Amino acid sequence: MNKIAVLITSHNRKEKTMHCLSALFSCELSSWTIQVYLVDDGSSDGTSDMVKEKFPHVMIIRGTGDLFWAGGMRLAWEVASSGDPDGYLLLNDDTILYKDALATLLETHLAIIQKYGIRGISIGSTCDPDSGEFTYGGFKLKNKITSHVAAVQPDPNKMRRCDMANANIMLIPKEVALKVGELSKAFTHSLADFDYTLRASRAGIPVMVCKSYCGTCVNDHGNSWVSADQPLQARINYLKDAKHLAYQEYLHYMKIHFPLYWPVSFVMLWLKALVPGLWDRFKT
């Protein structure tokens, strides 16, 4: 694997995008050559101008402003595929890679081939830049019916297998992409990475967590529901919004991967919207 397409989507996060790209181009490249495909999804903060000035080799793809994360990554993937890369590195624009991140991903890629005899997906975990605690990466299903998961922490002695993963740092070889495809069009913003890695896992493709952290990223998701002091309509809007609970898409995700738990998911989503105080006590 020599030629890697790096896929990034950004919307009005100029400073974060700049730091992300700076860290990427500061990485030890090992035997790789990289081409970055950045979807600027309708930014109004000068993101494209900044990238043109500071990172002229980055290919900028203009979005419409309504692509969101999954849509932007699909567009970047589509454009990048015409260059026939050996693999795709999905990278969040708020993720700061460590200098050895690419070398770590390549090491994991080669270890997967050596252990399983096939190519797999390499997951780079991220930690909080201040606390050092795990933020994004791979997850193991604790219960294959309910979708409950546990984080797969990096183990310095070995790569570890996971069932599903965030795409903050995710290396997908071309051979895997040809088998699994691109990110599903069923998802606008979130869940597309979990869906992709679950589909890969169930197709027998190893999804492996690198032995060490590959970068930092702050977990800024917060609560997944709106408090009871907000108007009902605001809570319902939050329920249906693509960047928040994504009601229809989440139920679709559950129906595909955890169908026995779909009815419970339906009730839980509406519980969050209609009686968030009760939901808060239930979660506690």
C-alpha cells in the first residue's frame, strides 16, 4: 500500500481544519504518498481560501452546504476513487494526528495481512488532549441484541479486534472498499461509520484497533437529548435533526443491525423527546 487518499469533510471549522491538516502533513510518511481530498461543505468562514493558501496540494471539493459529515465523505470518496488509490484514510477535521500515526496505521495494516491472510480495516484511536482518556476508536459489542458496546482501548502489546468503530482515523484498503462499498447513503451525518464497520465485520473483514493512540480529538457530543425546560416542538425537532438524534436514520440503523431491539429503540427515542426528565432519571 503506497498511494493513500485522505478524505476530510469540513464546515465552518477553519481553525480546526488548519490544525488537522498541519498535523497530517507533519506525519512521518514512511513509504506512503498521500493525496488529500477536502470537501468544504458550504463554509462561510474562509476555509477554502485558507486551504488554498497554506496547503495548495490539497484538492478542494465544494459542497452544497447540506452534505453533512457522511454526505461530504461520500463525495470525497467518489472523487478520490477516480485516482485509483491503494487505500482511503478517513480523517475527521477536528482530529490531530501524532507524528507516527501513519506509520502506526501501516504497521497495523501489515499485521492484519500477516495474521489473517486478508486485508482489513485499521482503526486509529484518539484520546482527549488534556486528560489522555479515550474519546473515539473501536468498540466491542457487549450485547449483540441491544447494541450496547464497550470501548476497545489500545493495547501496546497487540492490535485488538473490534466490531464497530468511529471514522475519526480509519484506514480502508482498496480491496475492502471494493467488497464493502462506500459509506451508506442511508445516513446523512452520523452512524455511517458504525454501519460501515459492522457490515465489514459481518463480511468477515478484520476491523483492528492499532496498538497505540494515533491522535487527539475532544469528545464534544454531550447529552443526546434536550432538557424538559425546552418547548416540546424544540425537543421533537432535535429528535428528527440529522446532526442530533436523526430519528429515521437511527431506526433504520437499528433495524439493519439490531432488529430485535428496534421496538425498544423506538420507545426510547420518543421517551427522550416527550419526557426527558424521566429519561434523565432512567439513565442515571
